[in-house]
Amino acid sequence: MSEAVSHAAGASPVEYIQHHLTNLHVGDGVASLDLDTLFFGWLLAAALVWLSFLVGRQLTAGTPGRLQNLLEAMVEFVDQQVKDIFPGRNPLVGPLALTIFMWVFLMNAMDLIPVDLLPLTARALGIHHLRVVPTTDLGTTFGLALSVFALIVYYNIKVKGPGGYLAMFLFHPFGKFLVPVNILMTAIEEVAKPVSLALRLFGNMFAGELLFMLIALLAFAGYPLLLQGLEGHLGALVKAGVLELSQVLLASLWSIFHILVITLQAFIFMLLSIVYLGLAHADDH
Amino acid sequence: MNLSLYTLLGQIITFGVLVWFIKRFLWGPLLGVLEERRTRIADGLAAAERGQREQKLAQERATEVLHEAKQRAGEIIARAERRATEILEEAKAEAQAEGERLLNSARAEIEREVSKVKEDLRGQVVQLAVRGAAQVLEREVDEQAHDQLLNRLAAEL
């Protein structure tokens, strides 16, 4: 809340939120680069790489260590999902799904860090804009979704052949008498896959982050009261205390609930990627 | 909130590299290890089962051997008992025969003694009779004349 407080002295709630929703970026418009998103994406990717390295160094078929146990559980869990959903065999789908799950989960989990902590720290270091949750950036969610989409197209062509893929657009779902409608329908169906993947994750995480900010805004109401209280106004002090308490309570509740959301969203992204890639491998589409 | 192209590209590249790394250094080795462990556990279970089967077989054989040993012990005891009875019977028979023999010889001895005593008594009676008769008939009886008669009398006793 402290950043909110310091903002409150000079900024309105709207400015506070707008400030929080601005990436640390270079360039403008579409041709820009969000440094914070990229930084935290890399940081978490590096954490995964480091974790893999740590476990991979002393991998044993005997009694596994705690870390190996954890990763084994995750790998087996994802492997089971792939086996259940994905028809046939593809050595890429398992690691792809695991990567999506772990990376997205970690990026989502950045949301659980108190909403002002990292931006404030960054400000102390001279960086004035910072968004810490990479999955609230369309660049990340579309990056993942388009990667999956590229694989969908690739495997569609590889399995069905270019002709088969084209036929899918021409004759699906209404047979050969409604070719133009078929093209439109199938195109929408295919494009909807990455778009829904990206927007679902983005929407959930963006809304979650926004809610954390709104809860932090209680401090805006509390700050003037606190000032009055410090000048000897007892009733205002009590009101400020109540506001602060409700902020803590709400933030705690939302954080706990959000643990479910971030896990679920990572899981859904993984699961749908497997499903879509499975559809791309199905011959009788 | 607007989409920035370079972020998109950057995250795609990051994602690609991360997938490659996880496939190469985590997924592959870990599944290999899991497979190896599965094999080990399967081997262990098979070995345990084999051991159990062998133990069961060994137990069966032990029971068999024990049974056989019991049977043989029974046979040996029976034979020993039979032999003991035989020995006892033999000893009994021998003792009986020996007793009989002793009895017989004792009887013969007694008989011999009796006849010897009888002989002696006869002789003495004869002498007594002769002496009595001689005293009674001192005068009238001629020892030589009646000797034959007295001997006949002695033989009748």
C-alpha cells in the first residue's frame, strides 16, 4: 500500500491504476518492446532451467530426492494428461505441455507478490514503470498461443498432407456443396483456437491483477483519514484503521482464491494445447 | 494493454528455447529414469515372487524329508522292538530249557541218591536182620545154611 500512499499524495486513483498498467517499454505502438515482460519471462524461464539443471545433475533411478520427486510428479502428471488426450505418439507434445504448464504457472504466480512491492523497489532503483506479471501482457499470451498455433498448422499439414489440410477448409463441416461457407467456418474455427487460448489467459490474469490494484486503492480513501487522525482526530484514525484492515483482509482472500486461478489457467492452457495438437493429428477431421 | 510485436517475438523465442531445454534436459532424462525405476521395481517384484516360490518349494521338500525321516524312524523303532521281543523270547526259552535241564539233572541226582540210600539201607537192614536173627537164633540157625534164604529176603526189601 505504501506506493499507493505516496501516489495518493500527488495522484488520483485513475492515475495510480494507469501507472500500474504501463509497461516498461521501448518504442511505441505495435513496434514496441516491453522490457519488464521480457525480463520476468526470462527470469522465470531461467528459474526453470536452473531447476532442471539442479535436478538433472543428480538424477537417480533409486530413491529420488525431494526436488526430483516434485519434478517427477509434474512430469508424470503431464505425461498422463498427454497419454489420456493425445492420440498416437509425438515426442514434442509432452515437453511442450510441461513447459507451458510450468512457465505459465510461474508467470501467473508473479501475481501473488504484493502488487506494489516490485514496482516500488524498481522506482527506488530509478525505474518508473514496471509490470511484474508477464501473462498480463498480450505479447506473452499471444506468443504462447501463436507458437501452439504454428505447431497446429505444421502438424495438420504433416499428418493430413497439404491437400488434406486444404480439403479440411473446403469440405468441412458441410460437405462439398457449401464450399464458401466451409472455408469461412473452418477459418473461424482455426483462428479461434489461438485467440481463445491467448485471450482467456490474458483476461483472467489481467482481471486478477486489476482486482489486486483495486483492493490496494482502499489506501487512497484511508490516507486523508490517516492524516486527519494524526492531527488528533480520533474518529478518522479509527476509520483509517478499518479501511486498512479491510484491505488486508480482501487482499488475503483474493490471493488465496487467486492461487486456484493461476493454477487453473496454466492447466487449461496446457490441456487445450494438447487437445488442439491432438486434433491436428487426427486424420479423419 | 496494446499488443507489442517485439514482446511477442521475444516471448516466442523464449518459449521455443525453454521447450527445447526442457525436452532435452528434463523431460527426456526424467522419463528415462522413471522407466528405469519401473524396470527395477518390476525386477524386484519378480525376484521376490521367485524367492517366494522357491521358499515354498523348499518348505515342501523339507516337509517331505521330515515325513520320510519320521517314517524311517518308526520303522527302525518297530524293528528294534521286534528284535527286543525276539531276544526276550529266546532268553526265556533258553532259561526254561536250562531250568528243565537243571531240574532233570537234580531229579536224576536225587534218584541216584535215593537208590544209593536204598541200597545202603537194604544192606544195613539185611545185616540188622541177619544180626537180629543171628542173635535170636544164635544157636539154631546156621549162618551159612540160611544165607541164601536171607539174601533172597534182603532183595525183596
